Amino acid sequence: MNAFGLIQIGLILLCTTTISSLQCNHLPLQQRKVIENSLQLLDKMGKKFPQQCLREKMSFRFPEQVLKPRQKETVKVAIEEIFQHIFYIFSKNLTLAAWDGTALEQFQNGLYQQIEQLETCVIKKQTHYFRSKEVNRLKLKKYFQKIDCFLKDKQHNLCSWEISRAEMRRCLQLIDKVARKL
């Protein structure tokens, strides 16, 4: 390959890196927009919370401490993890949910795009964040497993989905609060 070809490749890599870093600089703003849109879509997906589901309410206790570490990167990793869990929960056994399919699909797409964006911006090779990241990951996994087990125990019925949808709303509101501080 000649020198001119190497210069072209170098310029392409430089531009790609610059564009990618610009996207990462705007990540908190993008997250707030995605969360705001996701909250609107959650509302649009279903109707008002069914009265018959009130007696089945359950407290899942979101581990808020995972969003309070000192390092911003650790918070971003936790947010990425939360989005992945939410995406997973809202990607299966939705037949009894009776939600607006278009709003659900837009909700899933928004989460997926945000996960992709976070994966490119969050440094995966964090050694000094490793321990707190793993502790947070386990806390989040336990929290979302409770929701998943609740859905399975209730055989993914309408009320279990409505309760889970309300819980995801609370979860996204907590993330929004943290994202505004980043």
C-alpha cells in the first residue's frame, strides 16, 4: 500500500474516532431523551392501571445504591445493565399484556439503540471499577430476577405485566434523575 493510501486510512480512522467521541460526549443528553421517550411509550403501551390489579401489588425494591457510586463510568455501566434487563423482560411472553404493539416495538427499539450507544461509550476494560461493577451487577440481577420470577409465577398474566410496567416506570424515573446529574 502506498503512502497516500495509508494517509486516507488514517484520516478515516481519525474522523470515525472523532464522531464516536462526539456521540459519547452527548450521551447524558441522549439518555434523558431516550428515558423521556421510554416513559411516554410505557404510558402509551397500556391503559390506566387496572383496578383489579391493585391487590396484587408487589414491592421489588430497586437497589438505588447502584446508581450512586462516585465514578461516572460505574453509573453508565449500571445504566447499561438496567437497560439490558428491561429489554430482556419486555422481549418475551407478552401475549397476555394486551398492549399497543407499535408503542411496545418503539420502546424496545429505543432501549436497544441506547444499549448499543452505551456499549460503544462505556470503557469495557475498567480494572479499578471492576469490584464495584460486579457487586452492582449482582444487585441488579437479583432485582430483575424478582420481576422475572413474579411474571413467571403469575404466568405472565395481565396484572403481572401491568405491575411490571409500573415498576419499570419507577426504574426509568430513577435513571432519569441520575442522568440529569451526569
